[in-house]
Amino acid sequence: MKDLRIIQSPLDLIGRTPIKRLDSIGRGSESSLWAKLENLNPSGSLKDRIALQMIEDAEKNGDLKEGYTIIESSSGNTAIALSFVGALKGYKRIIFMPKIMAREKVEMIKRYGAEIRMVDVGEDVKDRSVHGSYVEVPGRIMCQRMAEENPQVWWARQFSNPANYRAHMKLGEEILAQLGNQIDAFVASVGTGGTLLGVAKVLKEKIPRVKIIAVEPADCPYVTLTNFKIIEGVTGGLLKEILDGKVVDKIVKVTDPEAIEMNHRLIQEEGLFVGISSGANVLTALNIARDMGKGSQVVTVLPDRGDRYITSEHYVT
């Protein structure tokens, strides 16, 4: 009868997610493959962690006050998470989202009561995998203008807000508590970079030998660009910190079909109804575990639920 809690708010359910060994997917391997079930956060993704951290840090700092409006440019999960957390805290929320995003994500945001403004990002990324930090840039420019014009607007700035990676440092601490120091590699898709940077900071301090593996969409490589354009206050941020700080030991590109195939295996073989980025993460983690060999332990995250990829199956970070 453990874990039968009485909670005061759905916010109490953020974090402290379980971790599972992927016995079916990892069958035949001499290593252990572990997945942190971040899809079990209340709004359905690990971005609940950063939404709560960013909002509460801003409240403590006096940057976000009663009557203010929260704004953000997001390709999905952060938008949903901010809509969820912001609703419970009583703020108006305006989300700038690329037009190419799945209809399910749009409807989730609306049902949390947030206003959504669709942003044209071009047709070149319509029918393929998408890097969030790439397609969010036009919306970020709109957020920047809005924040400059209205003093009662608080722009979350997930791509550069230190609260993003600090929230994921807690994720790293949970992984350590669950698996101890016997972790050989951590694998995660890179969107803004918060998950990878936060977890890496914690794991590297306790396990200096641990390998940090970044995963990104093959059709929309952004992390591997050495010359991506820096727009002051709009791009760079945590991604630049990751690259400049040499946090990552290896960057792996995964195609849409590869991510989708492993996603379907996770659903059918492991019973985990998760999103496409989970497929990319697990595929990469499995390959890394095989390379590392007997006795190695590789851990990854399942970032979100599969209910936001029904009508549009693409690897979106």
C-alpha cells in the first residue's frame, strides 16, 4: 500500500518519477538499459519540472507577480507544462507555437485555458523531424518584442533560463538515488539543452567517468551546427553552454523512421505509451549499451506521453 498519497495540488505530483529496466527491449544484451518515466508527470512530460521551477524562481525574484502574463515560444511540451502550472497559479498565459505542430498539442494547451498564437516557420520542416530550438526562433522574436513593450509580461525564456537546467539537476539527483554510482552513460535528446545539462552536472560530479550522449533529429540537426546564428536574447543560451563547455561526449543523429520504429516497440513490448523522442532516446541508449559491453548500465529518459503524437508522428525535441 505504499505511495498512496493524499495531495494538496497536482503540482505535488511533479518529479519523483519511477525508473524501469527495459527488459524486453534490452533482451539479449549483457548490459542494463534503464528508462526514467518522465511521461508520468501530471501534464505528461518532463517539462513540468522546468515550468514549476521557472515560475517559482521568478515569483521569488519578483519578476513574476499577480496580474502578470506568462509568455513563451514552444514546440509543445513546455507550452503544455507552462499552461498547466500557470493555470493553477492563476496567471494568464500566451503561447507562441509553430504551425507545424500536431493538433493534439494545440488542443491540450487550449484546454488548460492558455491563449495560443500560431507562428509560421516555413514549409521546409513540415513533414520531417524537428529540433525545437530551431523552429521556436520566430516565436522567440515575437516574445522578445512583447516583453519589451509590456512590463507586466514575463517571458519564461526556457532556452536560456538557468531554472531550466536547475530543475533537471533534481532529475539527475533522482537517477543517482535510484541507481547509485553504477551508471556508465546517460542519453537524452536535446531541445533547449536543459535536460542534458542539468543531469550531466549532477552525474559528472559524482561519476566523473560517466559518458553523456546527446541525441538530435537527423533531418534537423541543430546541436551539431558549429556556426548557428546567435541572435542576442533569442538564440544561444543553454545549447551554447553545452557546446562551449564540452559537456557532451558524443552526439548521435536519429532519423524519423528509426525513432518511430523504436517508439512502437516501447508501446507494444514494454507497455509504455510514450512519445517519439522516447524512441530516439532508447534506440541510442541500446546501441551505446551494446558498445560498452557486459555489465554496463545506461540510463535514458522517456520525455513525454504518446497521446500528443497520434495524428503526426515525428521526432520532435
